[in-house]
Amino acid sequence: MKKADQITGAVLLAFSAFVVAESLRIPSETVAAGRTSFAPGAGFLPMWAGLVLAIFSIALIVTAMRRSAPAARGPALPRGPALVAVTLTALGLLAYVAAFERLGYLAATFLLNAYLLRGVMKVGWKSSLLTAFLASISLYVVFHVLLGIGLPRAGFAS
């Protein structure tokens, strides 16, 4: 795992550098009426996500270099129930991407969260639906209401 963590860290570090570089190339939006010019632009979130990823990538590389290699190795890929969970999560994310333009942010994100909680993690219906609702609405309030960042609505591509 030591070598795998080093390689993974290096790949993620390169990807984070790409994300930061590309986020800096995103053109600044014009300031909306009544808003200050200090409002975050379109590249704000990707840039900071790339920087956080870079920090975690460096931490992964450093910790992998400091530890000794384990004597026994486990399977490199998930098996059994873990493989099913990974596959179901990947399928859910693909469906989310496909449904995002048609359903918009709120509905697609609600459905993804509900699917992941109920279908993948096997949480009860009531908790799944409540958590999915609260997560979707909370992110909407933070980004759309507080930060003034427009989120996609249903049918925005047509």
C-alpha cells in the first residue's frame, strides 16, 4: 500500500495543479446589481477545492513515505459488499450527471442524496428523505441565497 499511496498522491497532486490552473483561467463574471465586487467569482470553488486536494495529496505522499511497508497485503480492489457499494455509487453519480440538466440542481441533488443514503448505505426511508432534503436545501441557501451564485434549474440546457 505504501507504493500505491505514493502513486495515488502524486496523481492527485498533478490533478489538483491542473484544477487550480484551469480555475484561474475562468473569466470573471460581471458584478450583479446591488452586489459588491468582492463576491466570489466562477473559479472560486474549483480553485479552493484544488488547493485543498493538493494539501491532502502532499499529506498522503508524506505519510506513505514515513511508514514501513506492511508484511501482509490485502486485496487491491474492493470485493463482495464493498464492490457492490462502489458500483452502486458510480451508477448513482452517472444518473445524477444525466438527470442534472433535466431536473435542475435541487431535484437532482435530492434524488442523488436519497439514493445514496437509502440504496447504498441502507439508511431508513424517513432518515434518508429528511437528510437528502435538508442537504439539498442547505446547499441551495448557502450558494444561491447567501452567496448569490445561480444554480441550474430544470431544463436550463434547452
